[in-house]
Amino acid sequence: MAISASMVKDLREKTGAGMMDCKKALEATNGEEEAAVAWLREKGLAKAAKKAGRATSEGLIGSYVSEDGKVGVLVEVKCETDFVAKNDKFQDFVVQLAKQVAKQNPATLAETDYQGGQSATDALSTLISVLGENMQLGRFTRLERQAEGGFGLYVHANGKIGVLVEFACPDAVASKPGFQDSARDVAMQVAAVSPICVSSDQVPADLLAKEKEIYKNMAMEEGKPEAIAEKVVIGRIQKYYKDVCLLEQPFIKEDKKSVGAMLKEAGKALGGEIKVNRFVRMALGEDAAAEKE
């Protein structure tokens, strides 16, 4: 059948492939659009295979909180260059992927149904053929609230760091505009200062023991008696807590108060206590950060 310019245009808009590729696909499939999409996907898979060995040091951390506020997601998708990371098609893919992870709770990103029965892997391969770079599905985190509360979300402007914080508070508090301001501030704190846990009682015992040993040895080397060195350790551990525990860190917007004090003030203003349940900080290319709870 004759392939019209409008058919080529429609296929191009749907797939993002080049005009000539779209025309060839339609000619090869007798003008059937869905078959042409599959033809282009197969072609994309071939191109993707050639690019698969190339390094993917750029990319984006995508984020999403479900409309009912019960599920929060961070996803990582890698590419070769910052130029592609800023491309609208790449960014749209990352956003859509985060939404699908929230809905489906997949075991891996590769197993996610991206759209209309198409897997995330196939969708990414098609995108590779359109944008001409190697891309890889990275990590993801999906947190689901089991009680009343809300999420704080922050993605750094360059898309390289994403943070998701789960809060426990009355739903009436979480629904107020002021809650989201405070929640985002806490997520921004995690992005900027990278705490290892929420509070001092959650510092891993082995890590705490190692820090105490270091501080005691330092004090002994300074010539302090052992009894005094033990007291020095106590003081330095308190300072250590302020470095690594989210609630004890100086608040980045007002360092005269701690993050915990800021949240107490926010809870009082909004009419209910606000607690941090857990947080996840994901930086592009880093090893998966464990949930902090």
C-alpha cells in the first residue's frame, strides 16, 4: 500500500525514530502501525546490542509519590552523556518508569511493565535506538506507608541525587501545605549532609565501637589518663552523633537548631507530632543505599 506522509509523521511522533526509518518500517509492514512499531523496536534492539559495552556514567535519579501519598519511589537510569540525561524523551522515560514501579511493586526494574505490555527493558532499547546512546536500568527503592503520615521528596537540580523520607504523623497534619515544606526541607538535609541513620540509637553497634576506640586512642596519645580519656570519648561521640544522625544534625537552613528541633516546631504549628520513620538517599552510580529506619 502507499505510505503517506501523515502515516510517517504519526509513527515518528509515537516512536521518536527518524523519518526514513519510520517510512522503511511502514513499507516493511504494509502500513500497519503496531507492526511498524515492533519492527522499529527490533531494529532498536540490534542497535542497543552494539552500544551495550559503552560506559554509562551519566543519567538521572527519578522520583514519584503516588496520588494517595502511600507509596514513594526513587529510580536510577544511566546513560553515557549529560546531553542525553537532559533530553526530554529520556527524562519522560525516567518519570514514567517511577510511576509504574509505584503501581506494580516489581522485583526488578527490568521486570516492570512500562506501558501497554511493553517491558521497561524493551522500552529502553527503543529509546537507545532513538537517542543513540547506551543506557542501563539501575537501582530502585519503593517505600510503602503502613500507617498515617506522608513522604518528603527531593531531587537535586542536576538529577544526580534523590532522597525519599517517610514520616509518621496524623493524616490531618500531612495534608496541610506546611507539612510538605518541612518534609522537603528534611529530604534536602539528607541530600546535602548524607546522614547514616535517623537517630543516635540506630547507629550500628560495630561502627559505634570503632569510633569509640579511635577517640580513646587519640586521647591516650595526647597524654590523657585513661579515666579522662573515657570522658573525652563521651564528648566526642556526642559530636559524632551530630555528624551522622539526621535528627541531631544542625538544620541546614538554620544551624542554631537541630533537624529534630525543627520538626518539633513544625509539628506544634501544624497540630500533631511529626516523626521520621526512615529515609533513602540515592546518588547516581553509587552502591545502593540501605533504608535508614
